[in-house]
Amino acid sequence: MPASHFSSRDPAFSPQQVGQCARIIDGLRKINAKIVRRSGPLDSLIAAADRVEALLASLDEVTQARAPQSFRFAFDRAHPNDVLPFNPATGAFNPIASKLEMALEGETLVTHREFSNCYEGGPDTVQGGMIAALYDQLLAYAVMAAGRTGPTLWLKVSYRKPTPINRPLRFECAVESIDGRKFLVTGSCQCGGEKLSEAQALMLAAYPIEVTGGAGRA
């Protein structure tokens, strides 16, 4: 994704600075995945805790303001990964969200993602609420690709099989029908060709947004 897309709130914030922000977020994601399996002798844990506290203090200088813009009422069909960079489910600049790759195949939003250890619910499986949160956002992006945005009116997720952690997943989401400002959107998740879950949502597409990188459905 073009790093320059993330600096629109502060025009003086360079792509190089954005790139260093991305490095910080990638490092924090790795910490999130590792820290849920912590163990070790007391001395090692004390030393690790001291280093974490030092890291927190070192971030004060670079966390006083947010340079990238969080939402621009625009959707780039050619580069969908830069939408809502601070979103907790999908944001490229939010370490709570694991990395994902989105692309439009026709009118279908295809997303590849792995859930790390920090999303584990049952043994070696993703906690169901995390899957629902991801569906909620991906289905909303499918509406954005069609040139509209707005809140979710309802969301239904059907869990057919457990979703494994640390395995590549493929999500597909698309607008199924439109009734005035109400968009019915459907999605599914597969792993190794096996369907794990399905989702359906009704979105109130209340606001028009700019769509670039190719025309979306009006």
C-alpha cells in the first residue's frame, strides 16, 4: 500500500516517517503474539518487565498526536488495505489488528488473514467474537467499495467449524442486494478450501463516499 496515503492529516508527515510508524506497529503485533505464552524464571521476568516499561517511556515522544488521518470518506478499490488505518479489527496502524491483505475481485472483497496466538479462545482456535468483529468490518468495506458507508443494523455469524489460529484464512464478502439505503451483505471464511463460517449483515448505507481506483456500484 502506498505509505503516502496515511499522512493526509499532516502534510508535512513524510512517507519515511509513516514507514517508521509501520515498523513500530509490526513490532508491537509480534509482541502481542508472543506475550500470551510468557514463562521463565523470576529474574528473567523482572528483566523483561523492566524492558517493557522502558519501551513504554520511550514512546512518549512519538505518541502525543496522530499524524495520519483516521477516516477520509473515501475508498480506493485499487488499494483497499489503507482504509481506516486505526480500526481495531482491520487497521494497518493498530497493533490490536493482525495484518491482512484485501483485494477486490470484481465486486467481491477478498481478504487473507491469520489470527495469531493472542486471538485464541478455545485450544488452538480463534475466539468467536474476534471473527464476528472482523466480519462486521469486512462487510462494511464491501459496502464502501460500492460507494456508500454507514452503521451495521444487524449482523449474523454462523460458525460451521472451529477457526484455527496461525493458519491462512480467506474471507469473501459481497453486496447481495440493495433496498433503498439498506445493503444486505454476505461473507464467508475458508481455510484450505474448507468453509469455516458464514456471515450476513444489513448495513444502513447512509452516506456517499468517494470511490477511486475503479467504479463501484452506486
